[in-house]
Amino acid sequence: MQTKPRIVIILGPTAVGKTDLSLDLAETFGGEIISADSMQVYRHLDIGTSKPSRQERERVPHHLIDVVNPDEEFSAARFNEMAGGIIRDLEGKKTVFVVGGTGLYLRTLTGGLIEGPDEGLRKRCREALERQDSESLHGRLRQVDPAAAGRIHPRDKVRIVRALETVELTGEPISEKQRRHGFRDARYTALKIGLYRDREELYRRIEGRAAQMVEEGLVGETENILRMGYDEKLKPLQTLGYRYIIRYLKGGMTLEEALRSMQRDTRHYARRQMTWFRREPAIEWFHPSGADAVKARIAEFLNFRQGSPRPGQTAPIP
């Protein structure tokens, strides 16, 4: 029987410490890193997406960073396809580490992708929906797919539009498609390592990192992106690292107010990430300070032999 490729997934909320630990792990196990971050795919957006630095990428090869321009589409389907090709190329040569906090990317990679409508139809429907504000769209979603609306944050316009376009183009709620699919189309044998910190500890790191972004030149980076001609309404420029800086540049708030708003929204985002990950099966949770324990678990996983499986721990996050 053909064995499935083995991959190690390092996941967790923003600012938990995935980058530092994954670099250490990749060096220890002769690995390369596939980024599972929906914003680090965009070129020119470096500081505001906390991309690994040039020096870090020289230490360990990284994939799926800087692959599209800010005005290009990038989806879970495209991530799934590109990551799958990289895994095939690295199989038997390198240990594959998939590192990131975009839950949908990780779910589709490990459990398969739900087939959707034709991309041309989707694009036309999406463009029509995106002209409306998030609050109106979420209200509409509550009417046609209350289960999906209950899981999607009212300001998460990307996922709201995806759910609405699915029901409008197929006549079936996306929640029902997800229930039936179950994300059980596993192509890989995956070890999922989840990183956690106590809430107050994580929030301090989030606030410190946002302040560091400003110190490192987030304002100048944002000005440069706008000077290149990219529309401020593009999806990546409406994300946490850029939305309020653009508002500051337009005179709508002070820099201090922009920073506080970034910190607040990033805390909320981290909480939503953890809510998502708590629903995912077979994640084994470690504090980032427990690098030795993580290395021992990965060594055990990579030395796996047929007939001696070790099930993933499904206990609650400590």
C-alpha cells in the first residue's frame, strides 16, 4: 500500500511564536517551510504581514511568500494546489514544515477542498456582492445560511462573500456542503503541532509587535504601496497591518490611535483564530518554550513505522 507523504504543521494564533520555533525545527530536521499565511503571499507587504526576514529565509528555504501582487486573487484552492506541488517536490528529500495561522488553508491542505462553482461565475457574483458593506452582507447571510453566519465574524467580508456566492450559485448553503464533505480527503499523514500562550502573555506580545511594526517603518511601507498605485480598498490593504495606517495617512486618526486600533483588532483576530483551532481535530498543543518536547514528538513522528501509530492528542488547550 502506497504511504502518504508525511508533513509537520506548526499552527497557532498570530504573535504566538511560530516563526522562531519553526526555523529551529527546520534546521534540526533538515526541513523547508511552506507558509500557510494568507497575507504573506503578497509582494511589497512585508512589515505589516510580519514576513520572515531575508536573513531568516536564508537560514531556511521558505515557500509561498511573495507569490502574487496585492491586486491579484489568492484563495485556499490556489494555496492547496501550490502547496501540494511543493510537497511532491520535497518528498523524500526534505522534512516539510507547513507553518501559519490561516485555518482554512490548513484545513483544505489536510482534509481536501470543497468543489465550488465555475470560477468565472464566482468572479462575477463576487464582484457584485463586494460592492455592498459587510453588515448588510452578514444580515443577508443570516437569512440564507444561519449556520454559516453564526461561525463567520460580521466584519470578515471575504468569508461572508464566499458563503453567499456559494448559496446563490449552487442553491445549497456552504454550511451544508461543509457538513457533507467533512474535510476527510486526507492526502498526507500530518502531525499538527499547536502553539499556545496564556491570554495575557499573548496579548502583550501582540501589542509589542504592533508597536514594533510602526517603529520599523510600517507607515513608510504603506505610503510606498499606495504610491505604486494600489487601491486602498484591495483586500490585503484592508487587513490589520494597513487599514488604520491608511486612515492615519488620510488624516482620519492620529498615529497613536491607529496603533491602538491595530492592537485591539489583532487581539480580536487572535481570539477568532483560537476558536477555529479548537474545532480542529488531533492538534497536539505545546507552549513555545517547550522546544525540546516538540522536537521529541516530531522525531517520533518521522521515525513512524507501519503498525505502531501514536494518535494525536485531542485534549483541550492547556
